[in-house]
Amino acid sequence: MFKLLAILLLATFVATEKARFDHYKVFRVQAKNENDLKLLRDVEDGNSFMFWDSAKNIGDFADIVVPPHKFDEIESLISRFGLKAKVMVNNLQDMVDSERIGKRDEPFGWEAYYPLETIYEWVANLSRKYPDVVSTFEIGKSYENRPILGVKISYKEGNKGIFIESNIHAREWITSATVTYLMNELLTSTDPAVRDLAENVDWYIIPVFNVDGFVYSHTSDRMWRKTRQPTSSLCYGTDANRNFDFYWFQGGASNNPCSETYAGPNAFSEPETRALGAYFDSVSKNVSAFFSFHSYGQYFLYPFGSKQAPAINNEAEHIAVGEATVKRLAERYGTKYRMGNTITTLYESSGITMDWIKGVYEIPFAFTYEFRDTGNYGFMLPADQIIPNGEEVLDSIVAFVEKCRELGYFPKN
């Protein structure tokens, strides 16, 4: 583990200057009709603005990050086409500055966000503290030669497993913060429901999947989403969550190397996605459920994301389990999630991890969480929401396993 940490530190990207977002605004624009929808798609495809969220259907909202020198341009578009819009964030840099980043010399916790090396140090400590329960593994190396580490939590042999992939999109820091919160609860909670979850399910967890992008989001550009492999003379990175080999590039992805949803030149073009593919193949027979952790929007989604793909073979079970999951999630703080198929509930997206795992390996259940919130903070959820988000997600996973057991899955061993 210490050798891996040394490699990680040596491979850290040295940024020339950290991107700032002084006076950048986030506009929320609604696609009221087909013309609005086409216009917003054309604007997004032009890559002249950063889109936090896209409008894929009539009635949807697009959240658009606008720098000061483009205020006139976006306001002209809004006025010229009669778009319904409002400003969600007045100064993006204020939100960046207010984020609580944990220091190396303070105890690891869930009241701040932490860089990759600190997360990896915490993981190493877990394996030393709980050697009979926690084991670490490396699925492979990233483009910039960082180790992609995973954690297995297993109290006894014979358990069926849940696999969690987190932080495939670099800027979604709440995902790795939440998954480390869950890991800590599985190891320390005295709640009988959580102990049941910990001891009767095996857990395979990738705390930070897109390690290069995650480091870059801390050191250079807080808004970075993709991997870091060069894709053209001007652009970097592929959307790893469009790069898996199941209905790859069959809707909801781009072939523009500069796009946020660039699918790559071919499926599994990224060393990160190839590494996950090879590792999951080795454990797939032990896995009964898969979660992909994302933000934001408050959704709980099931496959498939491509319109070219057929319906999943146990959709009714996914609906029953999904409804139980989001119902329980709302009980603690009243946080409402929308549950449903990816296309009909959110938007089309192909080559995503969840679809590949369900479609290729036919494991019983696969879902994507889109965590808090619905746009007030977007990807920069305040650190004081890490624990509440973790609590309600843990509640929901308890309900998820309970409902699965009613259907004959996850028997107690």
C-alpha cells in the first residue's frame, strides 16, 4: 500500500495555474417546446458554454455555466428566442472558495472534502485496523499511472456482493465522500440494520474511479469531469461513463473530443475503463447488485440508457426495489428522489457502467444514484451535507437489501 501511495504522489499532475470562476454565473434555462430543445442542444454541441446539466426532453432544464465575457451572448439568446431562464448561481468562485477541504494533518472525517492521497491513506489505515474484514486491491493504473484502488469488506465467506463505483466523473466530490462514509458505517455502526448489511453482504468498492480527473479537479480545474488522456491537439479526456462496451455510442454521447460526453474513439479506449472491465469480470459471479454513484439531481435510475437496447429482463423487480429504496431515502430528511428508467426519467446515455454490467453480466440489479441537490449547489454540495447525504443513502441501501430479500436475493448466510 505504501508503495502505491508513493507512486500516487509522484504521479500527481503539476498544474501551472488553478482555474478561477470569478463572477461566473449558472443560468437555468427551460426547454418549453421542441424549438427550445433543439436550440439548447445546438448550443451545447457548439461547446461554447459549459453545461452542468442538459435538457434532453421538452420541459427539462439546462444548467449552463457562463463566464462574464459571455453574459451578453447568453442574455441575447434568452431574449431573442423567448427562453424561460433564471440565475441559479451569481458568482461561482464564491462557491468554490467556500468549499471545505480537509487538511493532511487533521483526522479524516465527513465534514470536509479530501484529495486523493488523503483518501488512499485512510483506506490503508482501514486495512491495518480491520485486517480480517478489510482488504484492498488495485484494479489497474490510470493514464497518468496512478493506482486505481478498491476495497473489499467481507465478514464471512459465502455472502453475495454489492459493487459500488464512485467518482467516475471527477467533479462529483460528494460521491467519494459518501462512499467513504458508508464504508466507515459498515465497519463501526452498532445499528442492527447496518450490522446486518455489513455482515451478510460482501462489499466491493472503488472509492475514486477517475483518479486522474479527480486529482485535476483538486489542483487545476474544479469543474473537470472527464479522464485526462489527450483526445486531440487541443482537448483532453473521455467521459469514462460513455466508454463501456455495451451499446457504445448508441445515443446520449458525443464524438467531439472536446465534448463533456465524448465517448472516446472506441469502447474501452481508456485504461481506467479497461481496468474495471477486467476486474469486474473476475468477481462478477459473486455480485448480485451494482451501484454507480453520481451527482446531482436526486435520481435513482435503472438500465438501459440507450434507446437501441431492449428492456431489461427483470424490470418489474427493479421498479419494486427502486420504489422501496427511494421511499426509505426520503424518510429521514424528506429528500425526494425520482426513480425510473434512465431514458424516461433523465435522458439517453449509452456506454455507461451500469448498462455494461447489467447487459453483459446479467447481474440481478443495477442502479445509478444521482445524489443531492437539484441545482442550488450543483456539483459543489456544501460539506455540511456530506453526513446527511450519507445517512439517507445508507437508509436507502438498507431498504434496498430488505426488498431484494423479499424477492429471493441476498439470503442471510
